[in-house]
Amino acid sequence: MTSWTPYYIVNAFTERTFGGNPAAVMVLDDWLNDDQLLALAAQHNLSETAFLVERDPGVYGLRWFTPAAEVPLCGHATLAAAHVLRHELGVDVPRLQFETLHSGRLTASAQEVGIAIDLPAITFEPHATESEIVAALGVAVLEAVRPVETPWQVVYRLAHEQDVRTLTPDIGRLARAVPHCVIVTAEGLQVDFVSRMFAPQYGVDEDPVTGSAHCLLTPFWAASYGKSSLTAEQCSSRGGRLHCALEDSRVILTGQAVTFATGHITAPI
């Protein structure tokens, strides 16, 4: 990697400077090795860093790293990447395309308000709630579901929105209880559903706004409500709102993003 390689810090799923979920975005000339990508993500110390390599005009390879590991899908960093390409680098194509290792081809398109990202809907099945999860959360769980394939995230439904908002889980106990990310959710009062997401196993105690979680939450709540268009709020301390649409085997998440900072990596990698 050459010196003075630029990076961007973008807050995704928000229109506020200090809201949403921050992601780092780096557009590389070519892929670095995995240890270098992980070192950069750890240095950024955000829930995810998105790395991009251009393959064709408007087509980019895309990978996501937490400070501790690569993840198979990250929605908010995908939105952040699309925001950087369109609004910082002036890439003017009707639809950005992202080729990923584990989630196939994703797309992003400009909307009247925000950017819509097209992600895979996750087919789910019932999951037996672990007693250690209930103990770590400190609240009753009504039901749980997990992806049929690659269950790296599991949804736990709580009784009330307030249960989600006021939850103070034992993060250390949560990390020891299960190997997967823990998503808690409930029916919303002003939106269709609310959620929070905890991923200490991936080096992220609580993720502020999680696009990939909504690839599971959207079909789950669409089945519950019997409708395909839903409003959602992830009610972390930073918070964020999304519009979620289930279209066959895809989830379309629409949200806004704000560039918080830009800079350059000067250290040789």
C-alpha cells in the first residue's frame, strides 16, 4: 500500500453528525493480505472497516473486518462504502455493485432520501434459548430464531420495547455463553420493531446500528406482521432508523449516511 492512502469515517443509518453506526472505508489499489487488513481494522477500532478494490467501472470487491475478525456480511459498512463512492469520490453509476466472498453480489442505489442497499434475506428456523443467555441478558425471552445456514447471529424476541431499550446485559457472561452475536428485538411503539445487537465474540460489545442483523430481523418481523415493508429503529445509545423491505429472497435497507472525517494512512503497510 502506498503512503498517503486515504480513509473515510462515515456514520451510517443516520442524518446526524454523532448518530448512527461509524464505519471506516478504505479504497485500495489491490488487496493486502488478511493480517494487514485486520491490523488496519484494529487500528481504526470501529465496529467494522470496509475495504474496497475496483474491478470494473462501478463494480468493487468488498470485505468487512471488525477489530478482531473478518465477518461474512455488514450492512452499515456497505452503506458507508456506497456513500464514500458516490459522495466523496464522485462515482456516478445508476447502481453500485459489490462482489463479496460470503454474501454474493450486493448493490446500492441512490434514493430520494438516502441510499438503498440490496442484501440477502436470511432464512430462519426456531432456536432453543440458552439458559445462560437469559441469565446474561437478565430478562425473559419469548422466542428465538437463527439462520438456517451459518448461524453467526441469533435473534431473541423480548416482550416489550422498553425491555430492549433498558437492557443492560452482562457482556462478559454473554461472550462466554455462546459463540454467536446476540440480537434482541421487540415490537415497536412508533416503528414496527426495535432491536439491539451485541457481538463481544467479534470484539464489539454493542453495535450501534447493524444492517446484517436486519437481513434476519426483516423476514422474521415480516412473517409476524404479514407485510413486507417495515420501519425499524436500533435503539443503542447512538441510535439509527432504517426502512426495511422484503422482496423475494432479498432485503432492501434504506438509510442515510454522513461523512464524519477523512484522513490518510501514512505508515507503510
